[in-house]
Amino acid sequence: MITTQIEQAICLRLQRGLGRMVRTVKSYNGEADDLAAQIKTLPAVWVTYGGSRVETISGGSRYQDTATFAVMCATRSLRNEAAQRQGGVVLQEIGSNDLIDAVRRLLDGQRLGLPAADSRGLTPKAIRAIANHTLVQQAAVSVYALEYTLRLNRHALENDRFPEPQSDSTHPDYVFTRYQGETSAPYPPFEYLDGLIFDPQAENAKIPLTAQFWQD
């Protein structure tokens, strides 16, 4: 759904933008817990969802989620600590400082093509060291997590209604169709309007109004 779309959109933008700075850009799957198994995949960027704060707006029918995402930048160096931060002499040894700056340049303020995201886009909040110059298989490994928030507006379903069936796999409600959850039939299109226009300055003056609408 929307959280997965955001995570995938972050990964795709970083894959396109970082180019050969990294070997891997992917959703996080516990790689930081076993750095020895990841040593040959570094430098790498891992993306994960970190939860949301939810606020009610508009009398309870609309909500604003402040979703948190972590973008982890993992680098390695066979040289000294300065090379770990600033980069080595070979192309594959990008420093953690440069990789962090590159990720921020690509992500800060981006809305990722999501209509539900507000105008602030991805907002950087903090940069935290997960592993700082940790020795792994004779290489120094550093992992930094860049924390972002993204504010999203969500609309609640009407009482007792289920999501409408969707054929577009990018629609947030497509997951219900895919997994055969119960759905509600779409409302019929608005086709006809009938009413009266009253003139308050003329006694009993009224004009009937009829309008019909067509869909192409």
C-alpha cells in the first residue's frame, strides 16, 4: 500500500541517482545485524519504514500521518579512519561523508510523485551512527542512518463501506482486490440534478432548474 510505495520510490530514486557510488540499494532486511555477511555488497544503501505518528483532522474523517523512514548508508575501507569518512583512492571506496551528502541531495524535500504527500516532501530529521569504523574481516565498516519524515493525508472510508475494487496495481486499495478482501460496489455516477431557483425580491417567483451530466 502507500507505505510500500514510498519505500519503493525512495529506493528507485536512489538507484537512479547514486549510480556507481554504491553496489546495492534495497529495502532493509536486517543487513546491519550481520555486517560480515554484507561486506562484499558494500558500499550499500538500505531503506526501511520506521512507523508513523497519526493526527486527526477535519472532524475525524481525515487523518495526517507523519511517517518516518530510515535510509542507512553503509561503507567500508581497508585504509585508515579518514579514508572511511572521506573516501579512498579507488572509485569503489566512497566515504561515508560523501555518500550521506549524496543521499540528502537526492531525497531532501522530494514528494516522490505521491499526491497524498504535503508540500514539504521528505524532511530530514537526524543522522545517527549505527556502526562507526567497526572492524569486519580486516575492513573498517561504518553505517549511518538518515531519518526522514513524510506527511501524508489519508481519508477514512464511509461508515460500513469497504474499499472499491481496483484493477490498477498502483492504487492504494488494490491490495484488497489482490487478496480477495470484501469490496463495495462503486457509487453510480452523478448524472441528474433537479431543483428550483427562488427570487427573494419577487413574490412566489421561482424558476425550475434541471441539469444532466454525461461521462465521456
